[in-house]
Amino acid sequence: MGYIAHDAIIVTTDADCRPGGLPDINAFRASLPPPFQPLVIGPVKSIVNDYVSYVFLPDGSKEGWDTSDEGDDCRARFVALFDQRYEEDGSTHDKWVGVRFGGSAEYGDAAKITGSYEAGVAA
């Protein structure tokens, strides 16, 4: 038994301000297990101001299933690509947020933020 809660990661960054440029998202995607590869979307350029966005979409599995745990690991690796502090004051141009939605209210899974560049990752 189990319940489904959709976990996703959304990232927006400024390629011009990022030392060393953007991460090699194609290499990252290729490093994922094949079923997870199409869940990584991007880079998508913004209309103005040269921002670039990426998304790691939900895997659709029930909590507690091996696929869900594997998805959690893959999303954590995705966040690690962008969770870097490279300004002198410890700030970053990499803005990311983890979201959870569509879960069962009886398990306390109303839509919520599960992590961010400000607070870190909440498993």
C-alpha cells in the first residue's frame, strides 16, 4: 500500500553570472536511469534578462516504492548541480525550489514547498 505525492524541482539561473557557465545537463540526464531521463526538461531560455530554467518532473510512483526512493536520489543529484554558493557573500544566482503536490491530505501532503536554495533540501 502507499500513496502518491508528486515531487518536482524547478530551477532558474542566470547563465551570464554563473562562474564556469551552466552545468552539462545533457551529461546529467544521460547519467540517470533511463526511465528518469525524460523527466529532466531544459534548458529553457526566458523571454527577457537571459535567465535559463530547468525542471525535474515527478516520477509518478507511490511513496515507499523503490522507484520513489530512486527518484528522490535523482532529484537530490539534480539540485546539487545548482545548489552552489559562488558569490563572496555566500549568495547564488541559482534559484531552485522543490514542490510536492497531489498527495493525500490524510497523510499531510497538501501542496507545499519541500526545499529551496534558501533552506536546502527537505527529503
